[in-house]
Amino acid sequence: MEPKKNPKANVARNSSLYFAIGLALMLFLANYAINYKTYDKAEVDIGMVNMEEEIEEEIPLTQQLQTPPPPPPPPAAPEVIEIVEDEEEVEETVIESTEVDQETEIVEVEEIEVAEVEEDIEVPFAVIENVPVFPGCEGGNNAAKKACMSDKISKFVNRKFNTELAGELGLSGRQRINVIFKIDKTGNIVGIRARAPHPGLEKEAKRVIGLLPKMKPGKQRGKAVTVPYSLPIIFQVQD
């Protein structure tokens, strides 16, 4: 015959409930142990101030020094007035009146000649009415004189310019020199300026242009004027 068990005495009946309760209890204890803090028990002096005792500070007595006022300035010396006897007679200057009345004779003024000041006017070579005339270019119209002058100056520069100078200066290739000069009212060459790759070329260009002959000056409205002229000098240096 099998013995009968009381169903209330069966422990395995609520095992899952007991497991959950035990797990929650262990988690609580673990969390408490992690967050638990301890402090050193020591006496801390927070510096209590006793307000009952008042410190009486002794303020030293100061005495203001009274400086005596400065002495008054000495009295100014009295001015000595010297009385001079009026022995010399003073001549009074009489200023005559310059007003003119009806009886005053009027002097006739001669005619005044006004000298005209000649202005140094510059007219560009391209628009001058009468271009400067290079020696040997007297014939033909204005355009023919311009062409003749340009041709004569180019040939003159080619003859006089030292083309071996570029090789002596160590230059090679194509060399360009820009020269500007003026033909003044008397036909002389003035104001020569040159620009080149080397100062030696500029000096040679100024020398050659300075050798140009005197020309017949250009005219604008019948008066001699200064005419600027630009001349490019180009040559090829043989390597």
C-alpha cells in the first residue's frame, strides 16, 4: 500500500516563486554593497569665531602741521621819471594832400607796349601742319617730307650706330631700343631719352641721335614749334 502525501507538504510546488524572491534579494544586497560609502570619523575644526570678544583698534592721533604762509613779495621799485627840458625844436612833417581838383593838370600817358611772351608749344609729329624738314627732304608735300625724314634718320642711325657693342656687352638675339627726342623751334635736337635692355645701348643711342644734323623746324599756324619724335631701333645680334 503506497503512503499518501499531503499536497501542502510538496516543496517543489512553489520553487519558481522562491527562486524569483531569492534572486531579487541577492540583487538588492549586491546593489547596496556597491553603493555603500564609509567616511573617516575625525574631528574637523571649522574655526568657530567668537563674536563676543571685540578687538578694539587704537587709532593713532595725527596732528596737522600748519605751515606759515609765504612772506609777501617785496614792493616794486618806483619808476624814476626823468624830466628832460625841451631844448630842441622838432620839425613836424607835413603830409600834402593827393586829392585832385579841377585846376590840376592831367598828364597824358604814352602808349604802353605789351611784349608778347613766346610759349614753348609742342605739337606731335603726326598732326603737325608743317613737319620739320631733314636736310635733303625739302621737296614734296607734308606726307612726302615725313616719309623722307623717317628714311633719312633710319639710314643715318644704321651708319653711325656701333652694332658690335651688343656682342661686347654679352647680349644676344633681337635687341630693341626706344628713343624719344625733340626738334625745337630752332631745328636743334634736344631732350634725348633712350630705353634699352642694357645701359650701354642707351648711351650709344643717345650719342648717335645727338649727331643728327640741324633741321628746319616744324610750324603750326605759321609759327615755329617744338616737335617730339619717336624712333625705335631694332637689330639682331649674330651669335
